[in-house]
Amino acid sequence: MTRLNLVLMLAVIVSALYLVRVQYESRRLYAEIEKAQAESRRIEVENHRLEVARRAQATPLRVEKVAKEQLQMRTATPAITQYVSAKGAQQ
């Protein structure tokens, strides 16, 4: 009978230690999930901010301003437009 009690007590101790280990691992994984979700939300906010900034940079007025100021481009007018005929292009 004593031997059976020792075996059962050992089984209970092993089971309790395993339960503690599983709970610890579960809490650790839950913390990692929370951390990953927070990072995901941060990345989504950053992506939204960058998208808004990209749209702001691509407005027609801004593109025209950069073309004139930085690239020294000018608006096409008939006076500065050169037309190429199809005959000249094939030669």
C-alpha cells in the first residue's frame, strides 16, 4: 500500500509540475501575441501615415511646382513644341 501511495504522490507532483510549466508557457505565448498585435497596430498606423504623406506629395500642384523649381521644366506651348513627322522617324 505504501508503494502505491508513493507512486500516486509522485504522479501528482509530476502532474503539478507539468501544469505549472504549461501555464507558464501559455502566459508567455499570450504575452508574445499581445506584443505582436501591438506591433501590428503600430505598423498599420505608420502605413496609414505614410500613405497620407505619399498622397500629399503627389498632388498635381506639388508635382508642377517641383517640376518648375527643381527640374527647371516649363509648360509646353506651341512656340516651343517640335513635331516629328512619321517620314522623318523611319529614316
